[in-house]
Amino acid sequence: MLGDVGATEWRHILRTCAWIAPSDLTHLRLYCLALDRHSALLAFLADQGTVFYTDKGYAYLNPAQGALATTEAQITRWQSLLGVTPSDRSRLGLAEVKAHTKLEEMEARRAKAGPRAS
């Protein structure tokens, strides 16, 4: 089950990325789960701190820092696979993502012109 961050991104991607096919939904789910994990790791690090100290006073990075870096790298890979960045859309042949289809543009022009006289 997706958390708040993942669920929000799921809805956003499905609303704005028309090229996402049913076969992409597994990757989209994994991407959204990674965003949830990223959010949880950020909250954990904000609470626990990014640096720990041994009993002798030596500083070391919170191990969650490594998990955060790994998660961020995975998020970037999922974004690439899904084509949600401009360079990836270009690579996938989706260089120009139109906000409206030709049919929607035609209907908007008709609505703007108003009813025709018979």
C-alpha cells in the first residue's frame, strides 16, 4: 500500500503522463514506493540526526544516509524508465508532451466560437 507521498505521485503521474501504459504500472508502483521510503528516511534522519558518535567521541554517518543515497539513485532510475524527465521523454520519442489532444483543441475552438446559426 502506498503512503501519502507515493499515492500523490501515483495520481500525478497518471494524470499528467499520457504515455504511461498498463504494462508500466508495476514500475510506477515501485517508483512511488521508493518516494515513500525516501520521505520516511528524510523524517528519520531529521529526528535522529545524520551523524552519530561512538562512546569514544568518534563521529560516523547515520547508516540511514546510505539508504537515502541508494533510494535517491533508485528514484532517478525509475523516473528515467517512466520517461518523467524532459531528457528521458526525448529519448523515448516523447519530446513534446501536449497538454491537450487535437480533439480537445478542436472542441475548445468550437466552444469558443459559440453556437452556429442554422
